[in-house]
Amino acid sequence: MPVGYLEVVFVSEGYRKKGYAAELMSECEKWAKEKGCTEFASDCELDNIDSLRFHMAMGFEEADRIICFRKDL
């Protein structure tokens, strides 16, 4: 089953709290539905409380907490 996934939402500080992020999220969810997705996912850093609050306000539920890894090649 395909899952829509939003990697990043960023709104410049002067434009925050005006509904732009919610509008972007809505358009992304609409796109995912059009592509046949029945689930939509996103993420935020563990210490990004503003992003956590935004996601919860958008109807997301916390699914898991993870540690991400990377290395240079």
C-alpha cells in the first residue's frame, strides 16, 4: 500500500501562524489521495515542539520515535 510522505514543512518566521503550513499540508494530502494513498505520514525532530504541536493539530497521531543515522561515503 503506497503511503504519502511529507519530508519537510517550512514557513519563514514572518509568515507563520497565518495558515500557510496547514494549506500546504492539505494540498499534499490531496495529492497523495489522488495517487491512491490511503495513509499520509510525516516526521519532526524529537525536540521540535512547535512541529509536534502543528502535526497534532493537523490530525496526525504519533506512531513511533526513532533515531536516524547517516554516514559520509
